[in-house]
Amino acid sequence: MLNRNIVLALSTALLFGSCGRLPEVQAAEQGTEDSPFSLRTLAVGDPAEETDAAKLSNGRLYITEQVPVSTSSDPVTGGVYVAPGGDDDGGTGNPGRPYRTLRKAVAAAPAGATIVMRGGEYRDVADVTIRKRLTVRSYPGERVLIKGSRVLPDSAWRRESGSGLWYTNWTLNLPRVSQASVGGSECPKCIDSRVPTADYTEAVFVNGLGLWQVLSKNEVGGATAHSPAKFYVDRGNNRLYIGLDPRDKRVEATEDVSGLTVDNTPATDGTVVRGLNFLHYAGKALSVEGDEVRVEDNTFAWSSTVPLGVNASARASRSVIRNNRFFYNGRKGLTGSARGMRVLGNTIAYNNVEGFSKSWDAAGMKLTQANDVLVADNEAFGNNATALWLDINMENIRMVRNYAHDNSGFGLFYEISKGGIIASNVAARNGVGIAVSGSSDVQVYNNTLVENGRNLYVKDTSRRNPDAGEVARGLDWDTRNVVIKNNLHSDFKALAVDTESYRCPDTEPMIHAINNNLYQRTSTAGKANQYAWVEKAVRTSEGCRVPEFKWWADFNRVVGREPDAINLNDVPQSALFRNAGADDFRVLGGSRASRTGQALPQDVANAINEGSSLDVPSGQAVNMGALHLR
């Protein structure tokens, strides 16, 4: 687990601009996307610091640690074997005579077979398609590295006279994100104009760590305290330049856009991909288009864009994405649009390395246009974007028991959707803890929100769904009927509860009920306020002014909401948590958070319990905050 001191600084204007605030209550100083922010400091004015794994500079992440590697541990019996030293022509697929390539094994294996990959590197997995039910896995305890890159040996490099730069011949022209389908459809809006290099999907790795691409030869240079060495693709002269001496180093460069695909056909139903490591692809290393596919215990890292996609189709449903690791990917760790998905127990860290637009698409995980989806027990941290993002016509969603911390954007985000339960999550030290925008019938229960810039953010925009059929199902993208109860707010930096709307004032309440939440502040001497309430906004010549309230008593008196809030002002975190300094946010027995929460509705209790050994009751008092912490 990441050290609890590693945090991302406030950027509360990160994803949405904010209305003006009434002057009588001032919020904490807030950064903007232009502000440099580190991966450790949160307090305004603190010196920039970094983690052991990453540094943030000029919109991109500088990764300084090797990727964690996955393997399988369960025994294997029989199977079709593949090994880097195998033989596609003379091999039989037996353990003693393995094939050399996964492509050959996939073609030769009968439906229902297990393909066992021995440890080593595989660089020939480009556009390999599975069209029958298979299990593809690593041999127990061995590390299988499936790479979309080529090795550039010492003999390939020359030193240019005059500039002194090292170069190799390079004729490959990989697609640009804004112009071609890479990790999804072409996406010009995905590119942040301040980080134009994100549009290019070339990548170079030296001794396992990524270099930064630049767009001119003059920018090529060595590593600095805040950035790795640089590389440049000179398309006019067919050269690849790097800003370091490549001799006696392992240099790899991305050459494949896509890797393995599980085809959209009934024959692939039940396929399993387990214990593998997918690295260095320009686009999706693994695409899932079949039904009930299980992707388990894999690592997906160093994709230029998005390494795993569970794609929308008439059949792609009920897939399980479990216990995988998504590290250091250019745009997102995973994306999906399949009904009935289960995203369980994954680690999603340090994604959006390339600095894609955080307001449009970059994320640790982003799922869209699906129903009956469970996102549970995931840990997402250090992402240069929103951590867990569910967007566009999601229905009947449960986001429960997740831990989102130290992300620059939102910890958990539910956008232009309906029917979501966001319960028993922990969101700590994010730009925003939990956000709801353009969504209806959302229940936000029993979340523990600690030291975020804004702990909870509810917003409505003028954006409305143009599809009449979807509107008839309630997917109109109007924020309404949001219920907020039993959440535990601790040491919020700017606001505990922030509301915002395109209407000023918003006379159509977004929040149906807010009550029985606990607010703890170690010190009230700072600028942090407890509420910003757009229903009481005032239209002035300068625009919409939204009042902020530092004290619950003023909020309750003016707004008339949340009569049963618990307020612990100038009270330390140790009065509530076992050890907040070590990210142990379990509630102390006998504290004001113990057994003071309202009884849960049955559907909320069911969601918190789903897929776990928990037995959280409905109909009786519960603790405040996350209920899965024991």
C-alpha cells in the first residue's frame, strides 16, 4: 500500500470550473490545472515533494520504479505449452516440445483447452484473436511478459556528428490518438493542448522505464530531477533519437498497436486470461468481446493509451476483471462498456502518465454505457486523473468497498447516469473525494472521506440527453434525487459538501436528502468551509455567487437541511479512527462515529454486502463511514 503521506495537491477546478463564492465565508486557496502539484503535499504552500514511484511535471508522470509483475500460483494439469525457446514447426504443444508463439498455440489448441505459457518474453503477440473457449495462463511461479515492443540492440545505434545525439533508423509510423482508433475511437478531445505529446503513441523504454517523447530534435536531452531522458521520432528522416547513451542498456520501442482479442462469438464464452503481464502496446493489449470472460491476476502496464478494453457489443456481458494490476499506462488503466461487468479487487495506480485531458477521458478506470455493474474492493492511487469514473448512461451501479487515495482528480465519479449506489468506500487525499454530476437516483451512504480538497461534490450542468428513448428510461442527465447519509468527513481541505449548478439559484433541488453525516475537523482555524449550497445562490452583476458556510449551525439555520449532523470541531482524528496516520480508518468503538448512523435501506445494505463475506444489516443503526472496515 502507498505510504499515507503520498498525496496529490488540491486542484478543485480540475474537472469543472466553479461558480463564484459569496465573500463572507472564504474557501481554501485552490489550485488550477496549470499549477504544479506534487504526489505528496496537499497543504497550500508546502514545498513540492515526490513519491518513490513517480513525480509529476508539466502534466506528465515521471515513473521511477519498475512495474510489479504477475504470475499464476495454482497448479496446472495438462494443457498446450508455449515457451520462448519452443518451435512452431517442430513442436507438438507438449511440455517437452512446446510451441514458440501464442498465435500457434491458439490455432492448435482445441476448444476448452488450457494454454500454458512458460516464463520469458513474447514479442509476437500482435492482433492474435481467440475464437473458441480457452484458458491462457502462465506456468505456476513463472513470469510471462507479453510485449508490444522490439529490442533495439547496441549495434542499431549511431551517434550523430554535430548534435552528439544517439539515433537509430526508424520507419514505423504509429497512429495518433486524435486521428485513429487507438484504445477506442479517435479522440481529439482527449488531448490536452498543454501536453500535445499525448497524441503520439510511440514509446521508448530504457532498462524498463519509459522516456518522454518530445516533438522536436532540439528538445532531446537527458534526465533531470523532474523528468526522464527524452526521445524524438524524426519522420522526415526516418530516425529515432534518444537523449542518453544506449550502449550497455536494454532499449525497447513500441511497435504493436494491439495484442490479444477474445472474439465476439458464443464459442469464446467462458474464456480465461490469467497470470500474464502485458506491456508496451500503443493501444489495447487485451480486448474482451466475448461473454463471461474472466481476466484475473494479470499486470497491464506501459500502454501508450489503454491496455484493457471490455468492449460494448450485443454479447459482451458478465465479464469479471479481478485482482489485476494497472500501472503506468498513458491514458487509462482499463475501459469497458459491457453489461453485468464485475470489476473486483484490482490495483489501479499511476495512470495517465502521458497527460491526457483529465476533464474528458483520462482516468485510472472509466466505464460507460452499461447496466448491472459492480465495482468493488479496488484500490486506486497516484493516478494523474480521476481514479474510478463511471459515465454516460450507467444504470443499476454499485460502487462499494473501494479505496481511492492520492489521485489528482476525483476519487469516485458518477456522471450523466442513474440508479447508482456509492457506499462504504474510502476516499482520501484526492482533489475531490466523491463526485456526482448529471445523474439521478443516486444513494451516497457510509463513505469515509478524509483530507480531500472537496470531500463530496454534487453538480448539475445544462447538458441534457438528446435521445428520447433514453430520456423515457430516466436517463435525462438531470441531477436529482441524490441521497447523502452516514458519511464520515474528516479534515476536509476546502469543503466537505460542495454543490454547483448551471441554474442560479438552483430551485430544482439536486439533493433529495442530506442528514446524519459526521464532520470532524482537527482545527477550525483554517479556511475550510463545511458546505457550499447552490440552492441559496445569488445572481449578481459579477455572475452566480454561491454561499459557503463554515459552521453547521449557520447552514442549518439558513438552508434548513441536515438537522441531525454530528459536528466535531477542533477534535483530532484519533477521536474517531484507530490510526489515521497509517490509513487505518476503522472507527473506534464508543466514539461519536460508532453506532450513530441511520439504518440502511435494504438495497444499500445488499450492495455493501454483495460479493463479500459481510453481513451489514438493514433496519438498524450502523457506524458512520465505511462499514467494510473491521
